[in-house]
Amino acid sequence: MSKLPHLPEKYNIVWLDAHIGQLDFCVQLKRAFFTHVDPESGQEVSPTNQDIDQFILSQSDFSATFDSFHFSLRTFTNVEACLNYIDEIQNYRIIFITSSVLGEPAVEQLIKRYAHSFTNARTNEPYNSIYIFCADISRAVQWARSYRNYIQIFDIETDLLARLTRDLADEFFEHAEERLEANDDIAAIERLSWSKSLFIRYDKLICLSEPENQKLKPSKILKEIDEMLDIAEKRVRQQQDNDSNEALVLGSAYPPQLFEDEPTLIIFDHDGYLVDPPVDLKPFTRIANIINNQTTFTQRLNYPNRSFIIAIILPQLNQHHVLPFVQQNVLGYPSVQLFYLFFADSNGNNLAANCGPKLIECHSITSRTSAQTRVVCARANDLNIAYCESHRVQYEHQGDNSVANLFAEQKLDRVSLQLKYNQQLRREFEQRLFE
């Protein structure tokens, strides 16, 4: 998450309720925090209710995903333990969910000791980010009057979830407007992407709670978000073009081994499974080194100082033949950092024990193989972005700005690819949502 002036650096959802670990309690709200979208299939996936409750009962920090937005989730059944935790995170953005019974003593202390945690630092106005979920609203209203600028009260779980979703969507949209006006386009795109995902989620929740709105059209604000995204992305591309035109051409003076150890993507496609790589791998075609010849493949790996992320596509082999291939052509090369396998009738359990931690995933060859290969490309691209940023900072601290700028330019190029990929995923998901 970007560190932006006057914007929250980290979001925390804290949930205090004596019944939170019960299997049938707030099932939809729990699942919303533990559900994510599989980028390969576009389908929502989540753990079982039992697994969710086991984790909740552990009362540990959990890095959760709410659509594309990441946050830290912590649950409590005890007021004092909850307040002690909030004391540790008081300088971050806090969304607080509680029952009326535990909320009455907790909220009094929250506002007394940590009002700044529930106040917008830019506007100095209270956030309405304390959500009370209870069976008797009239009783909750009696004690909550003193904190009405901070509190919202609900007796229906889906109403609370919908309002929380809408509040976060609005908040990220406001952040994006500010960042766009300040020409901080990368941060604006980040916030706009979160906002759009949450507005789409909000529309779906409204459809579920109001069956008469099953054919509800997307929110009007989605069109405005798309227009803002278009502006920000055009400016990013323009800046990238300008930087490329102004870049220093080093020629023979190019620093030796400058990018030698950067994470480099190889796709070994022995049988030419990817019929049309520019389409199958879009937008990562130009960073994917596609190799069809086995000898060329092993020769490429025979550089111990290199760092390769590899997708290996073997549609003609089953798991019994794949292991000898990997042992002979992959595992013996120190240059292999990570690899992914695609083959007929994949069963990764047997291979994982023999291939070690460098084997990340195994997939069967299916109609989704191209999409899964793009996911590998995106992960390799993320590693490259982190690599470039690390080296940029290193050379900047050494005072070598010319080399630091080279890494900055490559990072910007890779970020642009990731933005294009996210846009592509978003369009695919929207088609599924609104077909």
C-alpha cells in the first residue's frame, strides 16, 4: 500500500463480540473478510465456515482481502484485550465492529483515549467507522447518542456489510480525487481500483438484499471512476514515454551485470501449446522468454548468477514422466528461483515432496491454462518491480543517481504492465458480473 501524505498507511478491522467464534454467528460478514477472487477463474473462493471460526478463536492477526483491498483483521471477545490492541495500532486507520453489550464500555474508552484514530486527519471530522451490530437498536441508541458522529447501528448483518462496503468505497474515491488533483497518478489508480471493486461489491449486496433489484445497473459512479482511471493511466503512459525519451543511453559504458540477477521470466513450451502468445500472454508478451527447444532451455539455465522464474508447459506428459524431466532439466540449476508446472492430469502433492520449495504450483492442462500462465507472468513481474525498487534505493543511497534512474525507469515500465493486466482482469470480472 502506498505511503501517501495525510492518507492512512494501513487499515485495521477490529471486531469485538462475545459470540464471534460461534459457527452460525454473522456468517456472511465473516465470509466477506475471508473471501477473495481467484485471478485464474474469476470465481470467489473462501475457507470453510469451520476454518474461519477456528482462526477467529485463535485471536491472531490476519492479513485479509476485501475484494482487491488488503487490511489487517483481529477479533476479540474481551474489552480490555481489545483496547490494549487498539493502543498498539492507534496511529493507523481503524474500522471497529462490535456488539451493543460490549460496545457500550468499549466505545466510551475508544473515544476518550483514541478519538484521533477515528477522526479524518485531512478534514478533522469524525469517521462513521464504529459499526454496532445488535438485536435491539432502541437500546443501543440510548447509550450511543453521545457518540453519534462516530457510530452506525444495525440489526441486520447484510445491511452492516453493505454500509461498510459503501463507506470504504466512498473513502477510497475521495482519496483518489485528491491524488489525481496532485498528479500522484499511481496512487490515484490504486485507490480508484479499490473503490471500483467495492462499489461493484456494494451493488451485488443490494441485489441480494433487495430481490426486486436483481437487474440493478452498475452505479453511476463506476462510469466516473472509469473516466478518472483513463486520465491517470494516460498520464502514467505519457510520463513513461517522456522518461524513455530523456533516458541516458549508456552504450558500451552500460554498467556490467547491472540487471544480471533480476528475476527473469521463462516459459518452456516444448509442444507449442500457446498457439498465439501475443494474445495468450497479453500484456506480458514482451517480458516472457518463450523457449520451445529443450537444449536451448537448459543452456539458458546454465548461468548461476541469473535468477529465473519458469512456467513449464508439458501437455504430453503425466505426473510419472514430469518428475524425471524436472530432476534432469530444472532442479540441478542454481539459477532457477521458482517454477510452475502445467501437465496432463496434474497431481502436485506427489511432486512437491520431491521438488522442494522452488516448485510453487502444479496445474492440469485445461482451458484455463493460458489464464494461469498469465498469473505466473504477473507474479514474475511483481518480483521484478520489487527488485528494481530495492536496487534503486541502494544506488540512490550510494549517490549514483544515473544507475538509480535506470532501475526507476524499469520499475515504471513494469508497473505499467501490471496496471494493464489489472485493467484486463477487471474487464473480465465485470463481464461475469453484469452478463
